Amino acid sequence: MKYTKHLFGALLLAFAATSCVDNDPLAFDVQKPANMGSLEYLNDYEPLKTYKANPNMKLGAAIDAKDYSGQGLTFRLVNSNFDEVTAGNAMKYSSVVDNNGKMNFGTVQSFVTAARDAGTTIYGHTLAWHSQQNNKYLNGIIADKIDENYVPELVPVTKTEERTCIIVESDDMAEYPWDTQFWIVVDKKFNEGDTWAVKMDVRADKAASPGTQVHAEPSAYLHWNAIGNVEFTTEWKTFEKTGTFDAQAAGGMSIAFNLNDFAEANKYYFDNISFSVNGEELITNSNMDDPEGTANFVSKEKRGDMVPSRIVDSYEYTVMEEKPSIEEVERTCIMVESDNMVEAPWDTQFWLVFEGVSFKTGDSWSVSMDVRADKEASAGTQTHNAPGEYKHWAAIGTINFTPEWETYTSSGSMTSEQDGCYSFAFNLNDFGEANRYYFDNLSFKLNGEELIVNGNCDDPTGTANFVAKEKRGNPGPARIIDKYIVETAGGGVIPLTPEEKADTLKWAMDNWIKGMMTATEGYVTTWDVVNEPISGSGGEYYDLWSADNGDPANNFYWQDYLGDEEYVRFVVAKAREYYQGTEPLKLFINDYNLESWWDGNKKLKSLIHWIETWEADGVTQIDGIGTQMHVSFHGNAETQAAQEAAIINMFELMAETGKLVKISELDMGYVDASGTTLTTGQVTEEQQKQMAGFYKFIISNYLNIIPEAQQYGITQWCLTDAPKTSGWRADEPVGIWTQGYQRKHIYASFAEALAGE
């Protein structure tokens, strides 16, 4: 499935009733919902699996493996009504493999034991997939290697930090540690036995540890020790200490910091200074918010005179950093450069301009473009008349930029606020720092008509549609460049080659499949060998999923490294190599939306094409196709008719392949005529009967169209209606039973369809 499913928590409920329901193997009673009418006739039905017209066909149920292994309600319900079970999550990669690659098959082994003891078969779900993988582990094993022989070249880098604080600057020591000093000065004399407490934030450009002295007034030395040595590092740290004044400190009124204890030139910073004696706070302006508030702070910088300390609101400091590597990339594209924002997000802007066009309410539009930036940023878009003539705050959405080229697409309809306009502005100072933004392969269609000329930027003078305002300058034709510079972190790492990554991941996949086949001991004879490979985007046939058309932040696309053909071939080969059973191993490709009426079953046609491609090596053998069928009955008659026609077409196309066919994840909701998905409590009895009829339609056509020898079976994905807290189709009427385990009208239709009635 596309999503993690938590369907079975309700099955943990204990039996709550005392009387029996005739012919119900669960042997317990429940109250029927008020809106469901009379369901007594369902008492006459036997367990579902007894109705199968084809005894060799598997009737399956999706379950939580731990629930099932506990041999409670789930175990009894499933074994009474079904031949086969499918684990919702327990047999997936992320459920077994931890961040270090260690595999724990304990849950899988308990599940296999429980099913074997009950005489119930298991359908393996799923051997290979891009979702629910352990991305941290997999990305880690193909990460760049550390170059232990690398010696970085360091260069000074000046940075600025905005913070109100005291700064005291020293030169190299000429004579004494007190060549540079800082004093905390108070208006109360210290007495022997007084308790003191000090707390302050400190940092320095270079690590240092100056000592402190007690003075009467600044430079009137009394005693060599005050509050001890204060540790300064290049990061802000909090220094905190308490103590008691001795006789030598008596009469003191200031604490001196000898900042040339560290003999080199340095800069010292102080903030959030607290100094109390006998519990009384003696410092004002401790957080330095008042730039004139220096009554408690005196400095002697660079062997100069004693003066009130300097309070600054920002400071610059220099650090040594690894010299970045410079890469020159050849690509024709638009580049727009920004400075730090001074006034507004529109300090730097880029426009798409369509002279001679006038947007009208209801016009449909679609946009596509490749974008990147030197620094990760986002930019909002506005609707303008001529560039700079603002009309409306919304346009084509917010564009996200990263240092990698990514494709932005969006579509919509013009609103009345956009009437008469003909350009879109990108506010490139939404991100306040200086940056460089790049655009390529730009397309904008209005009512299906392409309006951009030179969208691929191959003509360096073709800027009719592109205007830019860089660094708070004036709008003008955007710059089309043929190459740009990318700065990256220095060396120190050695990237794996594509061949090394593929080899490493083949090892990981081999290890995974071997482990799973060993854990299941040959009892699992049928598998989703590769789950959901088809993306739903592409040309004549849809492409496989990849990082380019998918979600690389949450998924791991094995095929990007192993190749579209080798990925599936390798998994199939390893499954057959490590399988330990005596029964023939059956391997299925499982996917969703194969019954898609909106594209003429194109996803199924694409899957069939890819299966033919994988099998073209003469070695790889795919035994079957699994169609998930997470469907809804549609109250819109036209939509429902189109869906039913597509389902018939799906079964006919599958039958023609000669392969086994499985309805692998069947469940159903209800969408009313207005397009609203109904909750369980909203569905009327009449709508329940419509759903029951649709179940009968699906199962009957499966049995009538798919030849008996190709009928692997049907798996019901949701046993009960989904709770409101479910992670899958929450609060939808997706079950054969209610949440209270009462049979629904669907039960009867399911049984009758299985029987061929």
C-alpha cells in the first residue's frame, strides 16, 4: 500500500456480549446500528470461505501480525472466514532492519508459527519496495567515504553576529598580564566573610583563561585572587561560581580580569553579567540592552587608559574554515542575483511577462520550470500588470529552491483579482540573505496554449518573457548565462562511484531477502516481490518511481542505483535463490490504481509493459499481478459507470497476460454525488446496499473474466470499519463487519459473489 495502515486496533476489544448469533463462528452478539435496519438474515450465512466456487482460490485477510499471533479475536475471526493472511507491516523492510542494518525477524517468525499451526497460508507483503525502508541505514552505507589522508586548506572567514554585549580588545602582551583589563565595579565595599555569586556569558576569538584580582577601585590592586580563572572559548559559554571573601579582599569594590594572561592579541566578550554579595544583586544593565549603561563596567584596552567599557550591538570575528571547492557547471539558464534584503521581499524580483495577453476570471493555467539556488530558499509569487505594477498578492504559488535542480509544477484558474494582468513576479528577497537563483525549462500555458518562447534558454537573447530586478536595481531583461559556479565544502571525502553504490545495495538487498526467506522457512510460498513500482507519470508508458518523480526525503529508490530493469530482475532472482519451500514459489508485482478510469487503465498497461521488459532477459519470471483496489462507490452515476467499465477492462487486460491475478488489498468507501467522502456514521442503509452491490460486481467480474486457472485469490484489506483514529481511511465504512463485529450487507454480497450467484 501507499500508506502505513493501522486497521486492527479495534480487534483487540474483548467479547462484550453473552448470547450467541446463529451460524457465526465468533459466537457473540452485538447491537445493530440504528441506521442499518434489519440484518437478521445475515445469521443464516456460513463463514465466507465456505462459499468459494473455485476451491483453489485463496480468500485472504490483512491483519496485524502481533494481533494474529496472540491467537485472540483476530486469530479466530480470520481462521473462521479466510484461507490466507497478509501482514499489514510486519514483513516490510523498516519493520525488521534497524539503523545499523541488524535484522530482527522475531515478529515474523511468531506470525509464521501461528499461521502454520492454524493451517492458514501467508501471502508475503512485501519483499521489495521504495516506501517503508530504513532510509538512514541505506543512505549511510552508500554515503561518501572519509579520506583519511586529506589535509584541508584553511582560509580566514569573517562572520558577523548581532548581539548586545561588552567587547574588550587586547594586543600581544608587552609587559604584564594586566596590559589589558576589564573590571566589574560595584558601589559597596567587600567585607571579610561576605558571600558572593557571579554568573556571566563569555566568549573570545581565541580560547583563553584569564585570572581575576580584587581591586579597591579599578587599578588599585588589593589581592591576587578574586573569582578564580574564567574559561573563554570561541563559543558563548556561561561562567558561574560562588565563594566567600577573605581578609585580603576586605575594602575591595571591583573585580579585575587580567586579559593578557593570554599573551596573544584577542577579543573578549561579556554578556548577562550578574554579581551579588550576600544575596544582593549589584549590577545594573546586566544584559547590555542600554548602550550607555556602563556604571558597573570599566576597560583598559591595548595598554590604553581606563574608560567605560564598550557596549556593541554586533561584532565581527574571524574563523579559519576549510577552503571551498569550486565547480563550474555548463548549463544555459536564467540567473537572478540578490543582496541581503534592505527594505522588502521585493528588493530582488523576477517576472514572467506575457505582452499582449490579458488574464480573465476562470482562465486555466499550468506552469512548469526547473529551479535551483545557491542557498535553500523559497519565494512567493504575485500577479502584476507590467513588471513592478502590483495587482494581487497571489499568483502561481510559492517556489522552493534548493542547491539541487528540482522541477516546480502547479496549475489552477485565474481569479477576478487577476483580471487584466499579464505578468507574475517572484519575490526573491523573501529569503533575506544574498543569494543566486536559477531558472530553466520554463513553461506557462494559459487555457492549454504555451505562452513562453525560449523556455529552455538556448537563445541568449530570447528574454521577451523574462524580466529581472537584481540587487535593488531597475527592472530589465533577465540574464541568460551558459555556465555558473557552485561552491561546495572542501575535500576530505571520497564519493562512491555509481558501480560501488549499486554493488553495496545489491549486498544489502541480498542480505535482506536471504534473511526473510530463512525466517519464513519456506512456509510463505507467494510474495509481493516488488510493490508499487509504477509512478503514474511519463510518456507512452509510465516511468518507475524514482527520486526525480517521488519523495526522496521519505522513500528510498533502489531502482535509482540498481537500474529500472536490474532492480526487479535482481530481487526476483534472489527470492528464487533463497526460497526454502517445496511448493512452487509464486512472485507477484502489486500496485494500486490499476482500475484507473481517468487515464484508460494506463497504469496497468504500463505495468504489463514493464513486466514484459523485465522478462525479456529470458530468465526473470513474474508469476502474477496484484491489484490493490482501494475503491469507493460513487454516488455520481456517470463516475460510477466509468469506474465499473475500467474494472472490467482491467480484468480483461490481466486475463490476456496469462498470469495469475490477485485482488490484493480490497476495501471500499463511499463518495456521494457532490464528491464528499462519507464517514461510517453518515452512510445510510441504502448506500450500504449500493456498496454491497459494488463488492458483488467486483468479485463476480473477477470470477467471470479471469480464467479459473489464473484466479489466485482475493484479500479483504479491512475486516472492520476504520476507527476515527485509523491511519488508513479513517472513519470510513471500509469493513465487512462493523467495529462491533456485526456482519454488514456486504457480507451477504461477498458470500453470494464468491459462490457465483
